[in-house]
Amino acid sequence: MSQTPDPFQDKPGSIPPPVNYTAPGSMPPPPQGYAPPPPAGYLPGAGYAPNPAVSDKLILPAALLCWFIGVFGVHRFYVGKNGSAIAQLILSITIVGLIVSVPWILIDFIMIVVGSFKDSNGKELKRWT
């Protein structure tokens, strides 16, 4: 019968490692009962499903479109509000329509930046990038 040689037998005075020994550079096991925090986007009870109340459109592109070429209603086309985008475009063509269109665009910009602007499905734009 052959036995496995004891690695500590060759070194007199050596002490075997303790039972809960971890190799140098490795992480010790977590304490009993520890659960890591859930990652961002995790919904309790729904797992990793996306939040249905938040739009897939982003705030940053909508805000930039509104600020620079909002007079043409481009930011509304971006979020799918085609009817009101066409109305803004038509109003912006006339001088009298600009009186209505410019405050409308400023209000849209403020609503986009604070995250209360909604897309065509009624979902709020909440993500910047």
C-alpha cells in the first residue's frame, strides 16, 4: 500500500497551514449571511427587467436638440411626439408663431433637463447617457 507523502515531513519544525487558510493574494470568503448589494437597474421582484416607467430616449441628446435647433421641433421628433413637433415647426416659420414657439421651447428645455419631459409613450426621460 502506498501512502501520499506528507509535504511537512521533509521540513522539520514546519507547521501545517490552518484549516481556513487562503493563499496569499486571494480574498477571504465573505462572512456567513453576507449578501452583496444589488446592482443598478435591479428591481425587487422583477429581477433585472428595465424600469417600464422610464423612456429609452436620453436626456442629453434631447436637451442639445432643444437648445440648438428646438425652434424646428427636432427634440419632439426625437422623442416621437410628431404631431406637436410639426406644430412647432409650422409656428416657427411665421414671425407671429415665434411669439408662441420660443416660450414653448424654453419650457420644453427646462422640463427635459429636470427629467419631467415625456416621450410619445408617456414615459419620462430620466437617463442622461
